Amino acid sequence: MKEFMNNQTQPGDKLAEIIRFSRMIGDPQSDLTILAEGNTSVRTTEDRMLVKASGANLYTSGEQDFVEVDLRMLMTLIKSGPASDEHVTSALMEATVGGTKRPSVESLLHAVCQQIPGVTAVAHTHPVPVNALLCSDKASYLMQGSMFPDQIVVMGKAQLLIPYIDPGLPLAQEVLARLAAHIHEHGSHPKVIYLLNHGMFALGSTPEEALQITQMAVKVSRVMLGALSVGTPTFLAPENADRIHTRPDEEHRRALLAKF
Ligand SMILES: [Zn+2]
């Protein structure tokens, strides 16, 4: 058993934060996850994060359902090429510096998101409207543009869509490579990573922002499903989308929302 107590972090504060975050994300009224679906992570120091352990229910989670892991050790594993399931399991245990349970293999994708500067709260969910699109031949519509201004304010203009890949090490490696290409192309990281036939990751600077990004992604999918039911979705013209993206009042609103 590895205790959470150490001098570098204030694990009590961060544990309380991730429990609050997890209950918001797992709240049955929000309908973002069911059963033990989904997971959350919160950065505790530059090199560590708390992440939900395998098998726990987000809404009913308590202190015992989270583990603290060393991000550098996980990134070393991700960058070192293919590995057997046994090696991944033992590397995950070795990287665990706090808590008594086992981190899930999805911790690797959380590590990939949490190592981005400015990202400190990540929510992974399988919302029904989002998955309705991700499990259809219309998923690419999610990447074709922005439909309404608030979408851009909360989610930015460019998201990332990843093909279906075996969850765990191969998926984390693929997302890491595609993230680097995305940041190179757009100059900033995506706030949403869509996983075909699986679900989504929301990358926030606070738990509240990660929740808002998730909620907006659900709304976008609902609007798109509605648009597809009556015709073809239409998108904001690029110049209008750019204008929303860079307007000072919208940037102010975005900053306020992140603090909410
Ligand atoms: Zn998942």
C-alpha cells in the first residue's frame, strides 16, 4: 500500500477536488456516463496526477477510488514503443505513488493529456449523443467546422478525431503523435479529443472547464443529430468563426468560464 501523504503535494485538497469533479461528471442527471464508465484526472504537481482507479463508479467514488501516478514514468512507457500487456500492467503499478488500487489502462491517455502545459483537469466520458455520431458514418461532420458561436467560446475551433484503436498503450501512443501534429498545425492543443466508436476526452484548466467542455460537446452532438435529421449541417463561415475565436469580449468570457 502506498500512502498519499508526502511533502510535495497537499493530497487532501486535491483528493477532495477530484472527488467533487468526478461526482459532477458522473451525476446521473447529466447522463454523461453510466455504471463504472468514464474517468477523471487532476494534476497534483508538475509531474504527478490523481486518476480514477479501475472499476470505480464516478458518482459514488470516494478517496479509495483514486491513485496518484508519476507522469514522467508513464510518458517514458508511452514513448518507448510497443510493450506486452504484462509490462504495461507492471509499469502502471510502478508509476503509482499514492493510493491502494490499480490505475486503469486509460490512465495512459490521461497522462498524454495532462503533460500538455495548461491542462490540469481531464474528463473522459461516453455520452450517448456524442457516441451516436462517433458510432456512425457521420462522425467526420464533428471535424468540419463550428455550428454556433458558443461552441467556439467553450471548445475552440479545432478538435481532434482519433480512429478506433485498442485502448491502452497503442491508443495513448497514437493520440500523442496526433496531438503533436495538431499543436504544430493550429498553435494550440484541442480541448476535445473524440475517439471513434468509444467516447471523448475533455481537456480543461480547471474541473469546471472540463465539465463545461463535455457539456458543450454533448450539445454540439445533439444539434448535429437534429441538423442531420432534417438535412445537412451548415457551419459558420471561417471568417465569422475566426472573429468569435479572437474577439476580446469572447476571450474575457472564456477566461471567466474557466474560473467559474
Ligand atoms: Zn472509455
